[in-house]
Amino acid sequence: MNNGFFEETELTNFGDCDAYKDNITGSLLEAQVPFIVKFAQDIVPQKSASLDCGLYVATFVEYLSDQIEISFVDFRHEYLRKRYGALMWS
């Protein structure tokens, strides 16, 4: 079923979303905890049509949360698929 979600090109206006407003005042909530954005460089890109986006996201999250330097010179797709599959299975 195609509902056209992925064809949507307009940005979300978070000011119109009740989830981002204070329940009492109705004003837009401010960020409670600021965070630092770091842009990673020299990382292996996902190959087009590889369907590995979840694998990349999971691996990046694991590296970032463990504060491991991101270096994907040897990004072992098959190993990581088996590893994450085994972790989900257990």
C-alpha cells in the first residue's frame, strides 16, 4: 500500500505538533539537554541499493555509544549481520 509518505518533500513544522508543546502553556518546548554534534569523516558510505541502512545505523550507534573511534576501512557486512542477528535471537 503506497500512502505517498516517501514522496513528501515538505519539512515538518514542529511548532504545529502538540508533542513538542508544553501541556499547560501551549508554547514550544525548549531543548532540555543540549548535545554536541560531531560530523564523522572518512567513513565508508553505504552502497546504493545494498539494503544495509539498518546495519550501518546499528553499527554507528554502537560505536558512538561506546565512544569507539569510527573507522570503517574494513566494514565486514556479513559478520555484522550474523552478530546482530545472534544478539537479537538470544
